[in-house]
Amino acid sequence: MKLAHTLPFRRPAGPQRLTLVALLAAMCTVAACDDPYTAKASYENASQAFQLYALSGTATNLSSALLLPVKSVTRVDGTFAFDVAFDINAAGKIMVIPANVVGQNTNGARAVGVATNIGSYSAILEAPLGGYTFDSVTVVSVGQAFVIKAQETACGGSMTPYLYAKAVVDSLDLTKRTMFGHATININCGFRSLRDGLPAY
């Protein structure tokens, strides 16, 4: 990573130095309230199984999507209350589709990205900082793990308004167009750890 050029730091003398130290301390205290590396997580991570139906070729009242803030599967409808939908293409591959690709949300678009080729499900212990594909379909195979980065309204007051999750589809029933898999969803805003238990960051 290339570091930005900075001017030499000059230590102020006397009262000015004390004022600067106090100001920096206050800024650090405020920043800590929204820094996942110093703030405390409130919710534990845990891997949980899911069953989803393909977005196409199944009944509209069946669950075809994941909604991260409530760690749940959900149906796809005009409320756009989901993060990523799932479908199966003609080649039998899984299509992971961000909400903005499914349709236009009149309440405003949210950034949802998917990252792949970052290791097996068990080996992914934190969400990557970059490498996400936003606003397009990501195609994965059975057993191929991926990470979701989703901008959430519930995190609107955070400097890092995203939730992260890892997921994998373990098997398909092509006749019933059903997917079986599991996911770990971190519902602490801005926290990227995907280990089970209370995340540290």
C-alpha cells in the first residue's frame, strides 16, 4: 500500500502542546465509537444452514434471497427487503444477484457486492477489504464460497455502513430448483470478522 506524503510533525511547546494533546485525545475517543477495531461487538457470529429456491422457475411466495440484518432467508418482492437473490442458470451454476440487479428500488439503491476466489468456506475468517463485484450477477459453483458486502439502512449512522457475510451452496436439487447451503453473517456494522463467536473487528 502506498502511503500518502505527510509534512514533518513539529511538537508544540508549553500550553499549546497540552491543548493539542487534549484535542487529539477527544478526537480518538469520538472515533473509537465508530471504529470496529476498538468498539465492542454486540452480536455473535454463527454458521447456520439455509434452503433457498431459484428466483426463476419456482413459486413467487418461496424464499429466494438472503437478508443479512436478520440472518434470514426471504422472498423477493417489490419491497426489495433482501440483499442478494439466488437463481440457477442453464448450466446448473448458482447465480448470486444483488438487489439492485433484480430491479430498481424506488426507495434508493444500496451497494451490494460479492467477492469470490478467496478460499474455502472454513478458511475465510474475515471479509476482504476489496475485490467485490458490485451491481452485477456473480456465478459460482456448488461448494464455492463467496463473501457478501451489503450497505444497510440499519447501519446508516455508522462510518462503515456495511454488513458482511460468507456463504456457500453445498448442494442443488435441479428438479425442484432448490439450493442447500450455509452462511455466517456478521450483523455488527462495519465488523469484518467471519469467525464463529463474538467478533473482535
